[in-house]
Amino acid sequence: MNNLVKFFRSAIAGPLAALIIAVILISLTTDRFLTTQNLINVSLQVSTVAIAAIGSTLVILTADIDLSPGSAAALTTCVLAILVKNMQIPLPLGILLVLVMGIGLGFINGFISSYGRIPSFVATLATMSMYRGLAFLITEGHPIFSISPNLEQIFYGKLLGIPLPFIYMLVLYAAAAIFLRRTRSGRAIYAVGGNESAAHLSGIHVKRTRLLAFILAGLAAAIAGTLMSARLNSGSPNYGVGLELAAIAAAVIGGASLAGGSGNVVSTLFGALTVAVVQNGLNLNAVPAAWQNLTLGAIIVLAVGVDMWRGDIGKNLSRIFSFRKGDENPGRQRTAS
């Protein structure tokens, strides 16, 4: 019972419950969901959103918001296509350059928001438009196909039978979890989001910390964009539409508080899996796009509600457990009295 109480009080309870409920319901509606091939498809589908959601979580932890990952990912695919196909730059160098570009895009977001004192919602709303506009500008609005014969292997390759994107995702989440919990900069992100004034008085450089969160978010968006290019072996200014909303949804389903200072990337991973599972299940059941959007919204509300109620559930279970324990030991209570 004590373990059950601890579970309902943990931050992972809501996201995990949402994922389990989604898996059970979808499994009951179609027998194609739990097939090996479909589960592999889910692991491929979730990777892009989950990786972008790492960056969204870091930014949300500082009480900011980033609306630009989708556009940054689209720009990444276009620049990678131009570098590798048009300019004949080796693929590894091209990938390295676009990842550095992602860091630069995140720096722009963070600098405008932190040092320019423009609210992050407004700043990243502007860069969301700018980055996609730049993607259209450099490609003249046309997709670039067949970037490199070696690019698809990055996405469709396997290691010990496990799709590579799923391995990338797990490695990046492990690195993000260690960064947040084991490093000074990671703990500073929590401190800034929890109480900016207290963080400043304790010697934390608030603006620099927020800038770092946006830089890492830009890098995550560039990695997600690289996987998009690898999946389709192409680059297009139309890629990544809605990625920012899916990433934010994954973070929110994972229990990240938009007020900042509360959340963790492990829960975000469960949130991303929930989004992917729900979308996959709806596709398998041939649900129209309009109903898919309504269902996903309902799942988000339910997951956030469970996360908000987990403290009350834990308290009630603790009271029940204490009451039963008292009934089992009446002699001890009389002795104490």
C-alpha cells in the first residue's frame, strides 16, 4: 500500500496512466495495434515528436514557451538538402552543420526573449514565421528530393532489431534526465522556473539559464528535422507543421507545468508515447481528422486532470491505509492513549 501511495504522489502517475488507458482502449478497438510491425511504426512515429518535446520541456520548465520547433525543423530539412545535394557537402558534415544551425536558431529565440525582454510567446511566434519564411525563400517553395542514398539508413536502420530512431530517442532522454538532475545548469533551470527572484538571489544567472534552455530546444528541433529528412530523404518548407503543438502537448501530458519549475523529461516521454499511440490508433480505425483532433484534445485534458488530482488521490490512499493500520492495532492505540 505504501508503494501505491508513493506511485500516485509521483510525477509519473498521470502520464503513465494516460498511456496505459490509451493502449488498452485502442487494443480493444483493433487487433492490428499490438502487431510487431505496427509497434515498430509507432516507435518510428514517436521519435520526431518526442525529441522535439525534450526542448519544449526544458523551455517550459523555465516558465517560457517555444512555438518555433516546427518551423526550425522545416528549415533544417531544407538547409540539409541544399548542403548535401546541391553543394555536394559530405552527409556527416552536412548533419553537423544543421545541428549547429539549430543551436543558432535556439540562441536567437533565447536572446530575443531573455535579453530583449520580449515575452517568449511573442518572440517565438515571430521566429516561427521567420524560420518557415526563410525555408520557403531558400528553396523557392519547392521540396528537394533524393538528398543522399545514405540518409534513409539513419532513420530506417536497426540495431539488434530495434529501430535506430527509437534508440536515438532513449539516449537523448537519458542525457536530458541526467542534465536536469545531475548538473548545476539543469538544476538552475528548475530554480528559475520555480521562483525567478529566489534564483537570482541565490546567484543563478537567470537570463543565461533561459538562453541555455532555448539553445538546447533549438538543437532538439534540428535533430528532429534531420530525422524528418532521413525518413523522407527530402527537404521541404512544408515539413514540421504542427510539430510545436505536438511537442508542447507531450510535455503537458507529461505533467510539465506551464507556470514553470515542475516536470521532468521521463514523464514527457510517456506523454509523447501517448500522443503517438492515440494518433496511431485513430488512424488504424480510420477516424476522420476532425475527430482525431477532438480526441487528442480530450486526452490532454484527462492527462492533466489526473496529474492535478494525483496529490489528492495519494492523500486519500494514505488516510485509508492509516485508518486500516489503526484498526489492525487497537491495542497499540489504547496503550498510546
